[in-house]
Amino acid sequence: MRGDTLICNTTCIYGYGYNIGVQEVHTAVFDKKNGEMKDGEWKNPSPGTGTGSFKIIKKAD
């Protein structure tokens, strides 16, 4: 984490063949007031153009 922001750099390893090896950056911000992560976003660094969203949830034991 950098401050209140979670940043994960990943490489796609499954799915369509043309996505294998594509770099992705995932970010989400921690909401201190509510004590939870807000929905995150992912994108492919330039020259990539992919984007999307994701949700981080607490695992139930």
C-alpha cells in the first residue's frame, strides 16, 4: 500500500491467448471512515487499453 491506496502490478496468466503476458495495474483506496476498501479499478499500462473494476471483500471464516 502507498498511503491509503493499494497498488498491485500483475501479469495475466490465463484466458484468451492474446491476453497472456499482458501487464495490469490494480488500485483500490482504503476508506478510513468506514474501515473498508472501496471498489478498485484495473488498467493495462500504455500501450494497452484494457480497463475494468473489481471488489475486495473480507473472507468469512
